Amino acid sequence: MKKIVLAYSGGLDTSIILKWLQINYKAEVIAYTSNIGQNLNKRKIVQNAKRLGVKKL
């Protein structure tokens, strides 16, 4: 199985591309999130990623 690492913010744009990659490339998407000084709701990001089928975050 293909694996793709996606810089994931938990927002609409990255959530849509995450599903698109899963469907069109039949790939496992590994979501990468980093705090670079912005306000993050880590719990919400993790919940969104898991709901979308991400196994590694």
C-alpha cells in the first residue's frame, strides 16, 4: 500500500485533500501537524484526523 505524509491542519482544505488522496491513490495517509506558534486545538485536530481514517498522526 502507498503511504503519503500530509501536513494536516485539521481544517476544511486539508481534510478534503486527505480523503481525496485516500480515495484516488488508495493510499494510507499519515497526518503531520506541528505547532509553529499558532493557537491549536489539538484534540479537535486528532478527532478530525481519526474520523477521516488516519491511523498515524
